[in-house]
Amino acid sequence: MAKADRLAKLDAHRIELEGDYRAALIKALEVTAAGRWGLFGHNDDRASRAAAAPMVAELTELGDDINAMRERLLLPPFDLHAEFLRSRGKVGSHAVGEPKQAQQWLQKLNG
């Protein structure tokens, strides 16, 4: 029974961290939607990447912690974190800018 209790506590903590991740992502998206570039890493501007680095680091750390818990609980990887990671990086010149991309994410998360 002790193992079941530990797993139940771990799962409850995972659920709490997933809520924290979502809140941190929404906060970062709101900053980006307001015009601050760097969260998605679409350009080579060092200043914008440096400004967004703490937000990206927080999301990455939370996502890694959540995925470690999910692995221990035999659950699939955390989809929201995986989707965020896939959205980062270089894009073509035709892609929407980071503020607009952040607005689209916010609509999806809040809608």
C-alpha cells in the first residue's frame, strides 16, 4: 500500500506542476503577445533571446520535471510542453511573427 500512496502523491504533484506549467506558459505568451520577441526563438536577436531566456528556462525545467514524473507513472510525455518545444526555432520569412503566434496560442489555451 505504501507504493500506491507514493504514486498517488506523485500523480497529485504532477497535476499541480502541469497547472503551474500552463500558468507560466500563459504568462510568457501574454508578454510575447504584447510585443516582446524571443520566447519562440524565431530570430537571431541576442537581446530578445536573452530577455526571454528566464521564461524559456522555467518552462523547460517544469516540462522536464513533469515528463520525469510521467515516465515514472507510465504516462505519455506532457503534450503541451512537447508542442511548445516544437514551436520554437527558426522559421521561414513567411511565418507569422512571435506576437501573433503567441496570440494564437492564447486563443487556443483559453478557448
